[in-house]
Amino acid sequence: MLDTWTLLIIDDCAADRKIYRRYLLKDPHQSYQILEADCAEEGLALCQKVRCDVILLDFCLPDMSGLELFDQMQREIFETSIPVIMLTGRGDEEIAVQAMKRGALDYLVKHHLTQDVLQLAVRNAIKQSCLQAQLSKTQERQRLIATTALRIRQSLNLEQILNTAVAEVQQLLKCDRVMVYQFAPDIDGKIVASSVESYRTVALCDRIGAGKEAGEQREERGKLITHSPPCTQQSAPLPLVPNPQSSIPYIYELGLCNCVSLKEQFNTKANLVVPINLSNNGNPTPKLWGLLIAHHNSGERQWQTDDAEMLNEVSVQLAIAIQQAELLAQTQAALAKEKQLNAFKSQIITTVSHEYRTPLTSILAAASTLVKHSQQLDESKQQRFLGIIEQKARYMSKLVDNMLLVNQFELEKPQFKPILIDLLQFFADLIEQERETAGDRHELIFQITGNNQGFWGDRGLLQQIFINLISNAIKYSPDGGTVEFHLIGKESEVIFYIKDQGIGIPIADQENLFQSFSRGSNVDTIPGTGLGLAIAKGCVELHGGNITLSSEVGQGTKVTVSLPKVFPLDQISPSST
């Protein structure tokens, strides 16, 4: 089937117009829709209403000359060059030169005009116009690609690069909207750049499963040819050399869903979609990061192959920009982590040197006294000095354990090994141990309510939570008093809280207390490292639980922990099972 071209004849001679029409309609190589005007005014009005592919313009018109009309059309109508063939009854070279200078594509003398000459002149005009349009589009496409590549080299601001690209592509394609859509880990995603303000999360893959199956389908999507007609999963690749007359209707499927994904989600009549594929660490199958989408709403749109190729080229440049931005983000994150670890190590050294000095001095003094004066000391005094050595050594050992555990939390999570735990027996044993070391000034109360059966947790981590919280409650109650431990069992979780009557914590200090090395400003000379709550919080989070604190200066502190009875198995790393 031949393409139909719109041709306008502006000539005041009806007989001549009839001849031109007859000649052109006999052309076996082209099909024409022919419009006619017998004066400049009527021709100008038709040009304003109808987009013509070629104009046959008579030099002599009743209301103005053909050259004057040509000048007026170029000023008022022609956004792009429309080929004009000038016709005259005289073979005047001066007229021909003036017409060609103004941009006329050809000049024909009526008396020498034959069917073959007119057909060839019009076909050449159409061909040259198509080539010129294709050249302009190619130049504009190259400019866009060069601009995008330049911005990538000049800037690592991904948001700026994406927003510039969609605006440029929309202008080049002359469509209603261009967007960059990024997939999220859960297969849904969001619009991260749009040439028209319309940012929202969009589910493109409602019918694709989650978990392993979703991951496999995501990989499979990356392998699909991107230019698919509706309701299909297969398509042929685009030709290497674009044909301006070939079109691609409604490219939007990509195998994402069953023909509803983009067209219905965005309520558009035509979509052109290409993937944004990132290199995948040497893997031949690329990683599908997102989509570059062109939408057209205002009327039917037949996408051309060079539209798709241009969009593909832009997607390649965007993939480079995205990978550069991701690499920069990873580098910055690594530097920030390194800086954080260096500060943490420095804090450890400072804390250890400070916290070790006092107990070590006490141990040395007690040991020296025993060595030098053991014969003069009765058994009770010897036992007191030995008790000091044991107490301070335990403190230093606990300090080392805390440092190692916090270091694990900073570098990588400790292994989580859940087992079925009898909470009543577990906490009862720990309470008895604390009662032996707490002394007479503190009264430990253990209260139990609800169903505490069926709890799965890590014994070591759970013990860390309890010991750090109970030791804090005792330590920061220097005047003694009651320390309460309440265990509350519910259907799917257990809650326990430790409440003391100690010095309390100022409100200004409470926000940062779960961070390493943070202590209340009112601790005075009470020893401590500020690691207990940080360790407790890390252990609670490994159980998938939550920890909160409420306190008032002089009234005491209450720390509440809630833990699920059964931790989701898919969140336990393989190394911890």
C-alpha cells in the first residue's frame, strides 16, 4: 500500500490545475491527496488549516505574485521547510533565481511540462523533504545524546541528569510526557523523573509473584526485546537502518503484565518504552534498573523506528549516569562508614584507657598488699582484698566483652541462633545470680503475668539484654531501693520491663542514650562506658523487637522491651542457622 501525500496546487488557471491533477494521479509510485486554490488568499488559508507535504505555486496570481505569497507563507506558516515547486508560463531565468534564493525547491515552465517531468519533480521534492527532515531529526538526536553525555561527565547529580533528559526527549519526540520509571525491590516502583509534574508510585507488575519467582521474572524481563506490540511477549528487533515511513504502534508491553501495565495505568493512547539496563558485574544478562517511557495522549501516534532508536540511545547514556551515581554513592557510603569506624575505634581506645585505669589500680593495690603484708592480715581482710581483685577483674572482663560485642554490631550483625526458651526458668536463674551480687541495699522483684510459652530466641543475646538493663538499674540506684522485673506474656509476643528508683535521666539526654558511649549528664562519678543500652538495643533488634525508655530525674527509669515469640525464618541469615 502506497503512502498518501498531501499536495496543494495554487494556480488561478483551472485548466492548468486539472492537467496537474491528472498527471499526478497517474503516478504509479506515489499516492496523493490534492487540494486546489485559485488565488493567494485561498492558498494561504488552506496552508493554515492543512499540513501540506508539497506545494505547486504559480508565479502569476490575481491578488499577489507567487514570490510574495511564498515570502508570506514562510513568515506566517512554515514551522519547518515545506517543499515549494514554482510554476510559470515564461522561462524567465531571473524569476527562477529569485524563487530558488527564497528557498523554492524547483522551478518548472508550464509550456515544457510533461507528465513524467511533473511526477519526477514532485517525487524528488518529497524525497528531499524526507531526507532533510530525517537529517534534522538525526542532528537533534545527536545533540541530545551529546548533551546527555556531557552532563554525565560534568555532573554526578543523577536527579538533574534525569530531569534534563526527559525534558529534552519530550521536546525532540514532540510527545505529551516522558518519564523515567525505577523498579523497586518489591517489583513495584516509582517515577523518578518526569517532563510533566506527575510523581507517584505505580504498580507495573501486579501479576508477578514475590520472592524467588519475582527475582527470576525480573531477570527474564531484562532479556526481553523491548519493542513489543500489545498482547504479545515476542517481537522482532528494530531494523538497523531506520525507515522514516515505517511505524510501530503502541509499544508498551515488555512482558510486564497482561496488556494493562502502562496504557491503562497512565491512561495514555500510545506509549514508547525502552529498558534502562545496567551492567551486571560481568554477567552477560544485564540488570533491569527501570524504564524510559514516552507517552502520547493527544490523538493516535504512530511511533517511528528512529524514535525508538533515539530512546534506546538515551537509555544507554542514562544507564551510564545511573551507574556512575551508584558508584559515587557506594564510595561515599564506604568513606562515611570508614570515618565512623575510625571514630568508633578512637572512642574505644579512649574508653578502655580510662575505664581500665581505675579497676586496674585497685587490683594492683590489693595484690600488692596481699604480697607484702599477707602474714600481718587476718583471714577476713585477705578475703576482702581477694574480693576486690575478683570484682574488678569481672568488671574488666565484662568491659572487654561489651567492647567486642559493640564492635560486632558496628562491623556486622552477630549471628542470631533462635531456640525454644523456657522464659520463666531462664529469667528466674538470671534474677538469682543478680541477687547474689546486688547486695542488701537493693531488692529485686520478679513478677510474671500471661502466657510466656512458645518463645523462640537467642539465649546469648537475650542474656545480654537482661544483664545490661538490670545492671544499669542497680548501678544507677546508688542509694538502693526496689528494682522490678515484670514479664508479660501475650499471644504473639512477650513484653518485659525493668523499673528502678534511681537517679533517673534528664530529658535532654534520653534521645541519644541508645547510641554507643552515650551517658546521662547526671551520672557524676558512677563508673560506666555508655555501652549497655546500645548493646541491649542491638540484641532486641536482632530478635525483631522494640525497646523504649521512660525516665524522670530523681524518680527512676523504666525500660520496656517487646519481642515477637516467633521470629520470621526468612529474615534469619543462612550463616546463623
